[in-house]
Amino acid sequence: MKEFLDFLQHKYAYVAIGEFHPGRFAEAQRLYEKAVSTYTTGFKKAYLLQKPGTDEGIAVIVWDDIEDMEYNKNSVNQALMKEMASLFVKPPVTNFYEVCSEIGGLQEVRL
């Protein structure tokens, strides 16, 4: 029964949309990956998307609950985010979204 109840619970996605100063996307990616690597409780997955040929990007971080993001803030993570903030042209647009559908493809099983 627990598995069924877990299925009914929705996850949340933190989404940040922004643009970095020219040529700074790779540095921002490095900082993003370091920051995300500090997450533990409630963290599910993270994506960093880059619009081809630009320094524009979208970060998506999936959590069990919105509160989990606050729980995972620590001094290392905060320092990395502060360093990343200086790379943006202007502050990114951020928001939380409820994950309403999650569809995955079949994965090949290797024996």
C-alpha cells in the first residue's frame, strides 16, 4: 500500500531561466554541478539546459517537497550560488512547479 501512496505524491521542480554573460556558461555549469552535488534529502534529479549557440539556460531541480530545497541549503552550496550569481546578465526568473506527469522510456536491460 505504501508504494501506491508514494505514487500519489507529486514532486516539485524548481526552475530557473536566465542568461549568462558571454562565454560564461561553462563556468556556470561547473558551479551548478558542484552545488547540486551537495543535495541529499528529498533531492531527485537535476537538469541544466543550454539554448544552442547562446549563453541562455534553464536549470530544473526536482524535489520531493518544496521544503527540501531549504533543508539542503548549506554554507558550501550558498557560496557556490553566490559565485554563480555574478555570472548572470540579470537575476534569473525562478519558480516552483508541481510535477503533474512524469513519463519515461523503456530502458534496455543488459545481462
